[in-house]
Amino acid sequence: MLAAAALWIVAYLAVLWLADGRIPFDRPAVAQFSIFMQLAAPSITLIEIFVLMALTFLVTRQRAIPDMSARAPDRPLAIRETTGVLVYAALAQVGG
């Protein structure tokens, strides 16, 4: 994990160095932000996701893992239901 974080930082530094102060994409929604903020925003979002994952783990770590196979329908019923959903989706695509 430390190696991945180090590579992530090195990649950011390389992009900052190679970009020479600008990103070669036309993105008017973020044009007012600095190049650093344009690069940092996706990483900040990923950090937020990892924090939410950790929080979810901490909140649910005492829960028993549910037996999903016990709640699944028998095979013939599952095939009928899956076929029905696929037919419904195809008809919805044709009918608009």
C-alpha cells in the first residue's frame, strides 16, 4: 500500500512537471481552478470513498454475514424470473 501511495505521488509530481502549468483539455467547468486543484479533486473524492468504506466496515463489523444462497429461489423459478426481466427490458427498449 505504501508503494502504491508513493507511485501515486510520483505520478502527480510527474504530471505537474510535464504539464507546464496547464492541462491540454478543454474543460470549461473547472477552468477557473489551478492545475493542482484539477488534479487533486479526483484523489480527494477517492479519499472520501475510502473513508466511507472504513466507516461502513467499522459500523458493520459485528454483523453476521447473511447466507445469500439460502435466500435465493430455486433454479427453475430463478430462470423464469430472469427471462421475464430480460423480455421486459427488450420490450421496453423496442416500445420506448
